[in-house]
Amino acid sequence: MINGPSLCVILDSPEVTLSGSPGSASNAFITGRVVLGSRSAATLRNLTVSFRPRRKKLFQSTYSVTPLIDIHTTLVEDAITPSHIIHTINHREGKLEWRFSLTIPGDTAETVFTRDIFIAYEVVAEARLRSAFGSLLASKPQHIAVKRVPMLDSQWVSLVSEPITETAKWQGRLELTLLSPSRVITDSQPVPVRGVLRPMEKGIKMLRAGFQITERTISDVDAFGMSHSISATHIINENLTDIIAGHSTNRLGCGSAGIEASFAELLTSDRAVAMGLPIDQDISVARSLTVPAAYTGIQYDVRRGPVRVTHDLVFSAAIADESGNVHNLRLATPIFVLPDIAASGVNLPRYEEVGFDTLIEAATVDVDVLDTQPQIECTEESPLALLGYKSCGDLPPPSYTGSNQLLDTSELTGPQSVGSASSRLRRLCSRALLRQPHASAELLSL
């Protein structure tokens, strides 16, 4: 029987990348070798290599929603290797090798791991041997990730690689601006971000400001395999500057509980408000957000399939007005998390060349404190949400009245569901139909 290192699969790459949308992408290829010890070769009858969904492990709590697929090729049949198969013998190590190639359809669903469900694949070598007790079957799996990137020469790439410049106004009293070099980011890389608060009247103080990368997943199947739509949003990374405490915190993987906890712990006493930073000129907050590793910390954007994944970059600020009332403001815009091959192909501009000087005046105050204090634990979910997303050429930045209730933007945007406008942007990007490289997100206040 084949066991241990006697049979193994060696892939040329641990991942296979599909270029283009599921409806237009060409087939991709998985290549590698199957290595077999020479002691087992004498009894080998059949040897095949297959690409199939990864099997669920014993006691594994997550549920597989991987579409059924079985692509295989035969390397040995009835103890004979076909002439088109490359077969070599390594006498020094006493091993035999077979080269293989598998063709993967362009509409194969991408690899995704969420808390409850996953889509994953493996390449499996299966060998059948003769023995005194009949045929013995042995197999060796090797995990492989399926990724998808846009065509590097598509209009979508040139549009989303433009720098982010989002601006919105709160009640005509304060203007928030969010800046970043590109809408496309990749895993395991830092993302430089900058937020600017520009006063439009006196008496407002900043208590806390920060940035978040949020991830939203939508699935058609729950953890028990039941068919119904489920959505969840959680924070991937959060970086906060607390003026009152005098320190910054940087946290990875806060989960859904962290969306409101950042500002829920804010002190609202007269003393806390008095310690706020007066916004009597432009205040700039610059940070670098760390994007975690793919699959374990963050998922790539997925537009179609059993699981869809989208991401937002959020600039949040807690302020106090002249009456001492505290307001939490949130400015969000869509971003796209793609594999490194896609992010590097969009020719991202240098951070210092983004042109921040056109928005930030010389009188800007930079907020910067040391990351030396303990991190704040996340406790509960935030009711704040992005209501809309408009092209900057459509309407001027919205200005709202009323600060303690969910804002009605029907007069500006017409009837629409929560997040529908940002979803529209994502659809336009994926179809290469986006006409405006810049956009302004709407602002919420609680």
C-alpha cells in the first residue's frame, strides 16, 4: 500500500488565476507533478489526478458550498503510461515522476472562507495497486486556491486605479474628505489613508477620528446547508486616534462587534468635550491600515457565485458641537481587494503624488499620537450605515438637517434601499461602464 511520502502531488503554483468575469474568462491550467516511490511502482495499475471540491474535515463546523466539479486526467492505465504523458525516473532518489496538466473552466467559483461556509478546492492523486489481497487504493490531496482578476487592459482597471477623493458635508457645518491612492488594494500590504475635517462654522471639536476596512459577505446558503440569503458585515482593520485619551489604536479582525464600539466608549461628559480638539482650521489625520493575509484575515472581492464579497473604506469621526452634543460621523466608499497580480497591474500612483495639496491647505493641522496604549475591545454592532453613493458630477455634496435620527435622502437621491447606490457602483465597475473616476459618498450622523 502507498503511504507516507511514497505518493505526493507537487503543484507548480499553489493557486490558479482566472482573468476576466465568469462569463468571459478563458480557461486556466493547473500543472504539476505526481511523484511515486519506486517500490510501489512495480504494483501500480492506475494513476489519476483530479481537481475537485475540498472535502469537509471531521468535526469541521463550517459548511462547504463549493459547486460540484470533477476534472481529471489519467497518467497510468492498466500499468501503461500513455505516450503523451511526460514520465521520468530518478534512479538516485528511487522515485518516478509524471507531469500533468488540468484545464479549469473560466466560470469556476473563486475560493472563499467565511465564518460559517467556504468554497475551496484540492488536487488529488489517486493510485490503484495490485496486492495479494486484491486492489488497494491510495490518494494524496493538495490544496489549491482559485483566484480571479480583471483583464489588465480593461477599462475597469484604469478607472478603479484612480485615487480616492470622497467629500461630504454634515449639516452645512463640517466637511469630511477621505483620500487614498487607489480603490484597488491587495492582501498583506499596507494601505495609506488620510482624512480631512474642514470647519464651516466655529465651535466644533474633534474627540476621535479613525479609519476602517469593512467586509460584507452575502451567501445563498447558511451554515446548515439551508437555502436562503444571509449577509454579514465585520471590520477587517481599524485605526483610531483618540484625542481625549491621547493615543492611537490599531486592531485587526475586530469582527462585527467592533463597528460601533470604537465610538460607543467615547466619554460624553463636559470634561471630555472640553478636552476635544477645536476644529478652527483644517485637521488632517493620516494613517496606514494593514491588510491581513487572504482567506485567514480577509477575502478577495467576489461578484458572482454562492458567496459574494465586497469591501468599504470608512472614515469615522466623533465630534462635539457648540452645545456639547456628541455626533458620530461616518464617510464610506467602496474599495476592491484583489490578488497581488491584479493590484500590481493597475500602476498605482505613489502616495505623495496623489495630489493632496489641492484639497489640504497650508494651515492644516496634522493629528499624530503614539500607538503605545492598550487596545480597546470591541463590544457591539453599529447602526451606522452608508445610505448612498453618488458621482461627484451628479449632485453637490449633500447637507442634512437633524443629527439624532437616520437621515432621509429621498429628496436628493430618490427612493432606494440601503447600500443600493454603492452596489450600483460595484456593478458598473465590474461591467467596465463607470463613467466618473471620482465620487462622493453620503454622510450619516447619529
